[in-house]
Amino acid sequence: MPELSRRMFWVGFVLAGLGAVLFSAKAIVAKLLYLHGVDALDVIGFRMLLALPFFALVAWFQAKKARQGQIARLGARDVWRIFVLGFIGYYLSSFLDFLGLQYISAGLERLILFLAPTFVLLISAAFLKKPISQRQWLAMALAYAGVALVFWADLSIAGEHVILGSACVLGAAFSYAMYLIGSGELIERVTATRLVAYAMTVSAGVTMVHFFGVKGLEGLDQPWPVYGLSLIHATVNTVIPTFMIMWSVARIGAPLTAQLGLLGPVSILFLAWAFLGEPITTLQVAGTVLVAAAAVVLGRRPATVAGQGATRSVKGA
């Protein structure tokens, strides 16, 4: 049993880290999309339009299993909570994020988003009575020291609309933190796969209403590079990491999953340099080392502790 707990912890750890890297790369794709003259609503609209078939198919299979009695049917309260999570987690958060990306650099966007672990830990401690361990405090201190260094290095290229863009991304970080907390409370009953499929289908539906309500069918008239980049955005940066993150939450919990998301700035530093030409400075490298050190501290968390609660829900993931 301890070996199973250790294995489940490391599976969740890897899923969270890789999912964070793939999610982070969405900022690169969004920036490349903006080069074709689209706006934030176009970016999120095409993203969810192309991702919807994947999530809807999984949701249909999950609903079929519920109708056949293989899994429990959802109560009215669970349905309502899933709708709220879909709205705040992948519609509101994503829209605010892409709106902010129009005004600030990919590096700065990623740094602000990683205030989400702080929100998760503090909200969990305040309202769910979940204590913050010394190891988590240490990891947070290392990570945010690194974030501060990279922020200082990137501030000079943030642009004149930095306050507006930063405020939008800050709202996105808070919305996503609430989504992680809410999903952590639901996931044991609903299971990770089912929750993701339903919540993302809701999110895609709300996004489509917003997109077509504003743009109409004319909004689909975009050059082929927009469709190509949006397909990458929908699959590699949305569908795949979404399930990775939820499976991680099922194994290691929302706070640790959110903290491992701090690996995002590590990846975005080099991806932004490679694809967008954003510079890599000494301060950015130093900050990246600190963020990586924070992830190592989290990874050395005792497996028997990490596995508690994870093995209870992993069967349904």
C-alpha cells in the first residue's frame, strides 16, 4: 500500500508538471494568433469551438454510463456546481487571461497567473480549514522570490497598458484558483474525467454563446493560419493538459497541483525566447532556478502523506 501511494503521488506530480508546461504554452500560441489581427474573443472562441467535440464526446460517454447505472447519477446540486465551475474556470478565467495578453508580454502574463497557488492555499486555509505546511511555505517563498526576479526583468517590456493587462490576468488567476478549489471538493464524488468533460463542455457552450452573440457567423471568416494555430491551441494546450491537471488533482490535491504549476514560468521563459523573441536575462535565469527549486521541494514531500486522499479517488480518474 505505501508503494501504491508513492506511485500515485509521482504520477500526479508528473501530470501536474507536464500539464503546467502545456498550459503555459497557450500564451505563446495566443501571441502568435494576435499577429493575424484577431482579438481575445476570437482566440477563446476558436479555442473552445475546436476543443468542444473532444469534451462533448467524453461527456456523452460519461452520461451514458450514468444512464446505464455504471456510475452514480448527478444530483441537482452537483449539476449546478459543475456549471459554475465551467463558467469561472475555463470561460471567465480564459477570457480575462487572453484579454490581458493583448497588453502584456507572455512572460509577465505567466508570472501573474502564478499567484493562483497563493490564492488556493490561502482560501483553502481560511474557508476549508486546510493547514499550510512548512514545506509548502518554503516552496512558496522560493517560487515567489524567483517570480519577483523575472517580473523585475520583464517589467521594461510590459508596455503602456501594463496596469489594465495585469489586472485582467490577476482576475484570471483568482478565477482559476476558485475552479481548482471547487473541483477538489467535487472530484471524489464525480471523478476527474467526468468533471473535466462536463465542466469544459459547459465552458465551451458559454463561450460559443458569447462568441456568436458578438461576432455572428462572420466571426468564422478567418485566414487558415488562425485555424491551424487554434487547433494546436485547442488540443495540445487545452484538451490534453486539462485532463492532466484534473487527474493530478485527484491524486495529489488542488493546493499541490496549483503549486506545481509554478513550473510554467520555467517553460514560458524559453518558449517565449524561441517563438516570440522575448529576451532571456540573468535575472530571468536566476528566477527560473528558484522556481525549479520550489518544484523540487514539493517533489520531496513524503509519499505516504501525499498519497492520503489520492488513492481514495484515483480509481475513478
